[in-house]
Amino acid sequence: MTQPHTPPAAQLTTTAAALGQQDATAISAACASSASHVAIEIVGQTGSTNADLLARIDTLAGPTLLIAHQQTAGRGRAGRSWLSAPGAALMFSLAWRFKGPLHRMSGLPMAVGVALAETLGSLGVPVQIKWPNDLLRDGAKLAGILVESQTAKRDTDGAIWAVIGVGLNLLMPDQLEAQIGRSVAAAPWLAQMPRQQLVAALLSRLAAVLAEFDDTGFAPFSERWNALHAWHGREVVILDHDQVLQQGRAAGVDAIGRLLLDTPAGRVEVLSGDVSLRLNPASAGAAAPNPTLPD
């Protein structure tokens, strides 16, 4: 598939900046029926869209999408900062109420990853998933997912609210990549799309996946996740605060979203949490990763 010419970064930033609350109606109109009940809010700047929605859980009437042109205190897992330049990334959070209980939510970040990866693939941007919550393009991070849960005071039936934060790099200015200090990816092709269309596509697939997850849990998504697994069959190490917890050959995920590792002692399951997954340098060329989705 031939990608169109990428316009200058300044033009793309201007286009992104034009997205305002008045565009919420256009996004809603472009969404599939799965997202017709989602309230959409758009702000120019905030600290963190996740923090904003978590603070409002007790007053939310239903599923709510909050989009920000710029976040000054965006964050990822384990309290890490999420850095982006204004207009260079699509940043949003989606608050969604689940039946619960909490233990059924363990595979939610992975289900969200499936929804985002499948949507991006359908838009001509093939990606793979790094457990538990990153999307990679050509081996570099294109998007991150942060899921935080909370119970509303008014809910007495065991329901759980999840706030799902997504940061998707569209452009990557050289100075920002230098500040981040590691390889990151961008998707300038997506930056050319009308922002309303891009948001509607992501929200429609997310809403459908979240509704299914609420009924079934992660099990029906495990096969789809494994088909998108970036490092399937590769030797990896699991780190917690730079301490090695496990190492072995990545074998995908199980029915509740745990990473499966084949080790000399047998297969082990790794729970999601404050861990990082990195390729084992000693065997970086041991096996090829799964192919990406076709263009």
C-alpha cells in the first residue's frame, strides 16, 4: 500500500490544534453503534486525562471519553511520565463501567491492546503488541496504554470503573525523541487523517471490545493477542525496577492475560504489574517475531 506524502509537521500540528469541543458531535456521528452511548469531551490542555476522569468517577453518568490536545502531567505505568509535544500525539482516556469483580479485570489492558492494534492495522498502520501494554511499530514504541480502576461510591453491586488512558504518537520531533532517550515510533500517515475520523475508528472498536470483555473476560481475545505478539518465541527477561524476575522464551498469553514463559524449569505464568519486558540481548537474533499485519 502506497502511503501519501506527509505534510510538514507545522501543518499537522495546526490541524490537531483545531480539534475542539465542537468536534465531539462529529466524532459521535462517525462512530459505530457500539459507541453511541459514550459522552465525548475535548479540552485544549490538562494535567492528565486519566487523573481527571478518576476524580469524577462518582459523578459520571456513563462511559466518557476525554481527549486533550496537550497533557502537562501525562503518565504511564509505574508512575513513569508520558512525554509528547502539543499536537504530536493523540491522547485520550476512556472511563468505562464494568460489572466486576476486580479479579475479572486482569486481562483488560491486553484486550485494549487488541482493539487498538486491530484498528490501526485496518487503517494501514500494522503494529504488534508488547506485553502487557505497548504497541510497537518496526520494533519501536508507537502507543502506550494505562488502565486504572476505581469503585464509585454509589455502586453497591460490585461494579468497577476502569479509566483507560491511551497515548498514540503521530509525529516525533527530533528534540522530543532525544529527551525520551530511546527509540520511539510515529505514524505521520495517521496524522493526515481528519482527527475526528481517527478518534471515531478507535472509539468504535474499543467500545465493542470493552462490551464483549465485560461479558466474557479476556479468554476470547487471547488468540487474537497472540497473533499480534511482537516477541513470540524470543528469549526475553522480565524486570521489576531493573531487577531480573524471570527469563525465558515468550510463548504468548493465557486466558486471563498472563505472559507465558518457557524456562529450563518449565512453563511459568507472569502476572501484569510493575514489570518491564525486554529482549534478552544474548539471544536477540534467536527467532523472528510474528509477521505484522498486511498493508
